[in-house]
Amino acid sequence: MAQSKIAAETRTEFGKGAARRTRRAGKIPAVLYGHGTDPQHLSLPSLEFAAVVREQGRNAILEIDIAGKPQLALTKTVTFHPLRPYVEHVDLLVIRRGEKVVVEIQVIVEGDAQPGSLVTQELNTIEVEADALNIPENVVVSVEGIAIGTQILASDVVLPEGVELRTEPEYLVANVVPAPTEADIEATEDAEGAGVVEDAPESAEEPAAEAETSSED
């Protein structure tokens, strides 16, 4: 995986107000930690960091310039605003060349299984251990022509050389089941409808009763 150079500034103000000011200035509050070092509070340029994440994905590797001193870091957590399209905060992990890290990578299911089947993906990511500078962006699981009844477990996922699985091997990644028929869908809808109870019409006398109760309070 390529590493992107990005300049960071040290933050001396903390709290929600300081974080808002940082974001208004076009920067992202970040914390760099790991390898027994004291956490460093930084601010990263928003546009540059967004470009790195678009290019490298969730496990982006950065070469951060902090006051002229370079530091390799793994993007550990990116917190997005729940409603607005911007990054609220970033956690960065100090890494060194040649060391291994445990990360989550995306699972992509491709292909068409046997006719009359439905493929359900149970895991969108798996956890792996890989060289910090050679983290795969994703792994592809092919279901092309696979028979109904086939289950693909985490242990069945083919990983690049040097990458080891850390997710439990028996976890289900993809399941090939019979596709529901029209009769199945209608039966499900009928069963759901049978459990619906319509609200009883309100009695004309009820408001009067409530009014009498209120007048007694």
C-alpha cells in the first residue's frame, strides 16, 4: 500500500469549542498514539486527508510531517458527522516499517451463483494481520456457479501472501440459499398481515369521560 505525505499541526486547545474552530479553519482534529508514546493532538488538512482516504480506503497509511519530523501512521478510526458530509475526528496509530498490524478489510462478493439461488453476505469485513505497509484494501470472494446450500466461511477466504486471518475461521461470510418463490413471498405477506390489529373506533362518550376526570383534579 502506498503512503501519502501530509503536513500536520500540533493542537494546544481542546474540547468541543476548540474542535469546532479547527474544523471551521478547514482542518480535522486528530490524535496520534501508539508504541508507548504520549498521545499527540494534531490537526490535519481536511481536503488532503479526504483525498488520501478516497485513494487508499479505510486503512490509509500516512507519512505525517510534524514540525519537520516525519512519522508513519495508520488511519485507525475516522469519525464522520452523523448528518453532514465531513470528518469530525481521526485516530492515528504510530507504525514502524516491517511491523505487522491487525486491521479490518472489506469483503467483496462477486459473481452469479447457481440459477434459482439467492446469495446473502453475512460479513462485510474481516479482521486480518498484515505488514503495516502492505495492507490489502479488500478481498474478493467469488460465488460464480456455486450450488445452493453452499456456505463460505472466513477460513475459505483466499488472502494475499503474508496476510493472516484474525476473524474466527467458522464465521459465515456468504450463504447461498434458494431464492424465494412468489408463493413464499405471498405467504410471508399474509402471515404479516394476519398479525395486524386495527385500532377500534373511538367512542363518542370517551372525551366526555376524560373531561369529567380533568374537572375533578
